[in-house]
Amino acid sequence: MTQQRKMGKLPQTAVKWVKYVLGFSVSVAVGLAPYLGRVNVPLFTPMLSFIPLSLQDTAIPLSSAAMGIVAVVVQWYDSQQVSKGWASKVFGKTVAACVLSLLAIVVVETFGVERVYVPSIKETASFVVGFSYPHTPPCQGLGRAKCITERLVLDQDTITTYFGEGQVKSAQFLLVLTYTVFMATFGVMIGLLIVTKRV
């Protein structure tokens, strides 16, 4: 309190700005926690399940930030006069981008990620391996799943070294990027529905 008095009171615009920053960043992330995968909801599997555990600490903050940006954009357009024609055109493009990013996630996840069953924990774990398989020792003659469980001991660093750091990093980048784009475009579609209710 004493330190605040010494510094002086913030101008109203700055106070409002701080509230908006907190509202659009913290509140959006907290409100969307179940959808973003931070909170488990019974009978609901979030899109985050497509992302290997090693990448989730990157994917969640990025998608939260993207959704915060979408919330700001929606708030902005909600305060403007937009035509139905403009909204329809943007909605069509957004749907196309959303569907394409979802398909891209499926492609990258199918070809760049290997899911393996781990008997010790009775669960499936996923690892980013990239898009090509070296077929060299110690995994010569083995499939990717067997290679990961039997020779590479389920260790992402060892897997990255074997499959090639460049291609593994490329797959990781594409997976996080497509996931973030999907989340953002889905948010934009919902936002456009809200905005057009006023038109």
C-alpha cells in the first residue's frame, strides 16, 4: 500500500487497460480450461489428446494466447457495424481454414506421431518421430512402435536422436501450429455467430 502511494495512482486509461489485459488473457484461458484440455471433463476428450505429452506445455499456452486474441477481435467487431455480407464471407473462409487445419492435424499426427501401448502403466503414450523412418540399427527390421518400446526405451530424447532432430522438430512445429490454428479458427467461428446476432 505504501509503495503504491509512492508510485502514485495509475491513470484511468491504464487501469482499464490492465483490466482488459487480465480479462482477455487470464479469464479466457481459465474459462476455456476444459476445452483447452487443462481440466478433465467426464465423457469429453479434448483436442489436446492429439498432442504428445512432451509438447503440451508448449501447445496449451499458445492456444490460450490465440483464443485470447480471438476474444479481443470478437469484442472489437461486436462494437462495430458489420454487414451480413461481410460476416458471411469471413465465416465461409474461417470454416475452410478450420476444416483444413483439422485435416492437417490428422495428417501430421498420423504420419509424424507414433502411439504405443505401455503395459506398465496400462496406457497409450505418444511420441513425435517425424515423417520418415531411418530403418537403421538398432531398429532395423522393426516397426516404429516396436522400435520405440523395445530399443529406444520410450525416451523422447533418444527417439529424437534416432529419427533425426530436424524432422522431429519439423513435425513438432507443424503439430503445434496446426493445433493452434484450429483452436483459433474455431473460436473465430463462434465469435462471428455472436457478432452477426446484432446485425
